[in-house]
Amino acid sequence: MFRNIAKRVLQTIPILLGVALLIFLMLRIIPGNVATTLMGEHVNQESVKRLTAELGLDQPVYVQFLKYIFGAARGDFGTSYYLNRSVKNLLTIAFPYTVKLALAAAMVAWTIGITAGIFAAVRKNGILDHLFMGFSLLGISMPVFMVAMILQYFLAFRLQALPLEGAVGFRSYIIPAIALGWNSAGSIARMTRSSLLETLQEDYIDTAAAKGRGRVGIITAHALRNALLPVVTMMALQISSLLSGAVITETIFSIPGIGRLAVQAISNRDIPLLQGTVLFTTVIVIAGNLLADCLYAVLDPRIREAK
Amino acid sequence: MDQLSSPSTETLTAEALAAELGEADTIGSKLHRLASENKLAVVSMAVIVFIALAAVFAPLLTPYGFAEQDLAVRLQNPSAAHWLGTDELGRDELTRLLYGARVSLLVGVVPTIVSMLLGAILGLIAGFCGGWTDTVIMRVADVMLAFPSLLLALVIMYILGRRHREHLSLHSPYIDWAGVARVVRSQTLSLRESQYVEAANSIGVKKLTIIFRHIFPNCVPSLIVLFTLNIPGAILSESSMSFLGIGVQPPGCSWGLMADTGRTYLTSHPMLSLAPSVAIMLVVLAFNFLGDGLRDVLDPYMNRR
């Protein structure tokens, strides 16, 4: 198992390098001079040259890339053109907000998704099944901003039960967490249902029933343990997608997280900040995928014992 | 005489067996089965066709232009003259919804076709050639799949710049081809070992002919399913970017942009942002149902996975 995990870890290194190279190259194919963009068109050539040298943009591209990659390995993503602060510093401030939002959304998605999936499987083809699966399909098909606006309208504006936006205190995260987690809850519910239905067909479930075990006992003690294996992997994968997908939710609810930082970077044409946010988020996604693989290997004895 | 008749008897038996196993089904007969068995998929198809026709014939269906302003009737509630009311500039909401459908459907369908073609060609080459070609193509695909898609789309929009954002559809193929290539590659790998490919190889058929005449047609059912299931992602991605103000720019109209501008009036005129949001949800839901239905009849193996 450890050999498999080590192999998987090693496989991520070229992917990380590829991601860094791609982001670097993509942001350098933009036509025009960055210094001119920053200073405006009516500035003398001398000043443009000086700024280009200060930013290190007069060096060969491969030197710029090597400097960038070694810097990024040490956590140095450069300085934001627009905010004139280190990108590392900005990411450090923004990351906790995104983590809080993603974890809260994950809690919503897992609690609703797993509960709905179990009830739907137990009551297969019943009213509850159709109701929960209908909702899960709606969850998958609704844009995040739609869920966010509906919740803002009813919970914050009509009922005035929760804050409309902001990131102060636990209550301000409730609506954003539901908005962001709603979509993932749909996928989790569908996965839990199909996995549990498949497990309930297994011979060992019949054996447990023949031994006189009750329906609830069979589901909780025997079926769920195996049925939740793929769900756990999906949950680990979702954490990274929630972290990276918080862009819209953070923008709607004015949460100063990484997604909002990326949108600001685009509006301000701030290359180092955009590069930093995208690379940082991609590293988290890759780490999340790696964690999901390792978790699956640890949880599933068939993979754990495979040589 | 016996010798002559026995092969035909064998062929008939094999055909009968294939028909019994459902292997003799053509795509046409499978689609016919879908139409008769899965009513939800049929209704979804009807919804998509209806919205597409409404988008195409929008100028005939509404007397207003999508950018036509009339400040005297700004922020009106639904009425006989304006069925869904008017926005903050007095533009007819229903008209903008109809014209917005053009962007959503176009951005959903065109880039998905491009990503399908790109992914299919690269997947076929990777699977058939193997070796370094396969390694290089699949590692690039891994890199693309590692990116959070919305962030990568934002970077591509940044590169295109504000002036070129009408080419919104350009971003999607860069991202989606990788998933398609993976599916096609895995199918090519198994088809490459099949007897008919071996037979074609042994009689000296050119590699390109084997790839495009013998292997590719077998990947088509999966590609149709992937096509239908990738469209909702492209539509949601476009609407999200327009919502963030990085996609379609005013005075153009897209459902995401309408939802964003309507958000300012959410408390007083919720219809302005909810109508385009519901439209997005309906189209995405319809494509999801259709994709599920097609998967059931065209690619039961993929469904089981």
C-alpha cells in the first residue's frame, strides 16, 4: 500500500510542474507590455524600461520561469502589481475565509446528501426516493448563484433570519454554505443511494438477514460500511472542488476569500496575484485528489492488501 | 450442397443470437427504443428544441429589441405588454431572455463539439499509437484535468481580454477535451486488441484507415452521451462567468449577465434575476435527463461504471 501511495505522490510532481508551466506561459502570451499597461500609454519610454527591469520582465522567459518556480516552491509568488503587497501575504489572509466556507459547505453537503441518499435507497421507488432524487437533480442543475439568490431573498430579506452578506461570525456563513454545498449534496445523495442499493444486493447481507438481524441493524452495521467507501472518496474530492469553486459564492456574499481575490486580480489585470491564486488553488485540488486516492487505499482492504 | 448451406445457417444463427443479445441494434433503433421507453428524455428533448426554436425565431416572437431601452417603463412588473416585466433600463425581460438563449445554447453546443473532436482525435491517437505519444498526450490531459475548471476559464478570459469576450465559446474546448480523450483512449485500447482490428492489420490496411474507419465508429455512442452530458457544464460555466462580469459584456445579453444585473433589484424585482436563473436550470436539467436517457440505451457499459 505504501509503495502505491509513494508512487502516486511521485506522479503528482510532473503534473504540478506542468500546471505551473502552463499558467506561466498562458499569462505571458498576452499581447502588449505589462509595464505599459500598469503605467498607462502616455508615459515616456525611459520609465517603461525601468519598470520592465524592476519587474524582471526583460530577462529571458526561461530565467523568469525558473525564478518563478523556485520562488513558488518557497511560497514566494511575487508582489501584487495593483495592491503592492506580497501575494503570499494576501493568500495567507484570504485562505482561512475560503477554508471556513468550504468546510461549512462540505458539512451541509455531506449531512444532507448522505441522509437523503440512505432514505432514498431504503425506500427505493417510494415517495421519499422520488422526492430526494428529484431534489438532488435540481441541486446538480441549479447554478450556484441561483441557490444563493433564492436563499438571500427568503432567509435574509423576507424572514430577516440571517445576514445578507459578509463574513463576520458563524451566522454569516450559513447561507453561503448552503448555496455552495447544495450542488455537492445532490451528487453525494445520488452516489450514496446507488452504492447502498448495490451493497444491499450482496450475499453477506442475505446471510445477516438469515441470522435474524433487523433491517436497521443490517443497514447501519453491515451495508453502510461498504456502501460509503466510494462516497468517502467523493467527499475528499469535493473538499478540493469546494475550495476552488467558491469563486461565485465569495463574490455574491462579499467573503474576502481566494476566489474573490482571483476575480479582483482579473479586473485589475494583476498577473502575479492571478498566477498565485490559480497555482495555489490548483495545488490544493491536486493535494485533495491525492488524499482521496490514499484514503481509498487505507479504507478498502482490497486495495490496501494489493501488492 | 450441405457444404454450401452450412455457412449460411451459421450466419443466420449468429445474427439471431446477436439480435437476441441486443448486439445487432443500430444507433437508430436504440434511439427509437429511447423514444418509446424514456418519456422524460423525450420531454427534455422537446424542451431543448422549443428553447432553441424560440432563440432562433426571437425577432419574430417579440416586437422589442434586446437592447431597446425605454426609461419611461423601467422596472415594470409583468403585464400584457411586457409578460415578464422590464429591467432597470426599461428593456423587455422576455425579449432579453429569448436572445440570451442564443448565447447559452451556442456556448453550450459549439465549444462542446470542438472539444469532442479534439478529445476524440487525441484519444484515438494516444490509444492506438501507445508508447511516448500516449504518455505525452495523457500527461498533458492530466495537467488540464488538475486545473479547477472555473479558474482556468477565468485565466483564458483574461488572456482574451475585454474586447474579445464575445469569443466566450473559445475557453471550453481547452478544458473539456482532456476528459473526452481519456474515455476515447480507454475504448481504443480495448478495441485495438479486437479480432477485426487484428484482421485489418494483417491484410495491410493503413493505420489511419483502421483508426477512423474501424475504431472511431465504435466510440461514437460514448461520444454522443459525453456530448449531451458536457453541454450543461459549458452552459453553467458561461453563465457563471457572465455573472461574475467576466463573460458577455453589456449591451450584449446572456442569462448569466441578466441574473447578475437583476441581483441589484433582488428584493424589489426578484423576477429580473430569477427568470434567467430558472431558464438556465431548465436547459441544464433537460440536457441532464436527455444525457442520462441516451447513456442508458447507447452506452450501458458506461452507465454501469
